[in-house]
Amino acid sequence: MNPIHSVLADASVGISDLKKNPMAIVKHAEGAPVAILNRNRPVFYAVPAAAWEAIINKLEDLELAALVREREGEAEIEVDVDEL
């Protein structure tokens, strides 16, 4: 029995079809990530630049929020901007 593989995208395409016309695949996905399959197994995801930038921005926001929560309750340090 073959193992079942999760595909974490609404669209998927075989790697052979991707090789034939990658830009057609990207256009057809309308800005959404596409799972690239090899022998019906996801091997990588094609993520358009705008989607990738949104992912990175969200990760940065989550990291900053975690830092804020970590520092919450620490004593404040008075700083004079003119002395910097």
C-alpha cells in the first residue's frame, strides 16, 4: 500500500507539466501556491512572489509579537533621544 501524502495547496500539477510551461501554471493558479508532484507525491511548492512576501511579512509580525510578549512586564528604561 502506498502512503498517503498531504498536499498543502488548492492546486497541484505534475513536474512534467510544470517543465512544459511554468508560467502557464503560475497564471492558471491566479496567485495561489501550487503543489508540484512527482509520481503523485508533493516534492515542492511553487509560491508566487506576492504570496511569498505576504508569508514572510506574517512571520516577521509573529516574531515581533512574541518578542513583545516576552518583554512584557520588564522595567522601563528612560532614554533621552538627544543623548543617543
